[in-house]
Amino acid sequence: MQKLTNKEEEIMKVLWKLNKAFVKDVQAEIKEDKPHYNTLSTIIRNLEEKGYVAHNAYGNTHQYYPIVKKEDYRKRFVTNAIEDYFNNSYKNLVSFFADEKKISVEELKEIINQIENNK
């Protein structure tokens, strides 16, 4: 699975939300920095070349749909982030969020309970 650019990831989020969409449908969902139709079409075709998207043809128009599940992409993204930024350590990841005050003691206790209950 090839890495996506920020813009490609943004487009994938729209396609995951819509399930199937024409370029104009994707364009309508983008609120900020709306790309030109032709630019957006090129990005979606690149996503197809990377194996994230496929299409149904209706004459000259294509309806695109994701072929990579959001959950599969998320797992890959998180795994890569942990490898690249946290020395492949989930402990370092959780410590980072604790240091940044992005996770509370109560949330940590919930995680511990979840881990203990999954044994």
C-alpha cells in the first residue's frame, strides 16, 4: 500500500464517506482549498493507480469508489506513525499523549481495564 499525500488522504476520506461518487460529488464535499475539477480528477486517477480506488464507467463519466477499507488504511497509518515517530513503541505513543495532556488518567484506566479484560 503506497503512502498517500495529504490531499489524496483528504479525497479518500470523502470517498469513504460517500462510498461511490463522481468527481463533482467529491468536489462538492470539499469545503476549504477546493481544487479545480481537472486537478481533482487527476488526484482521483492517481488514487486509482495506487490501488486505493476503482471506478464504474458511464460513457465518458466515471463513478469512483474506495477499494481499500478505511480501517485497513488506519491500521497501516498508525503502525507507520508508531514506527517512524515513537521508536516502534506503543508505550512511547501513550506517554506522548500523556505528556501533551491529550489523554486523562480516567482514559488510561479505561485502557488498562480493556487490556485486562481482553486477556
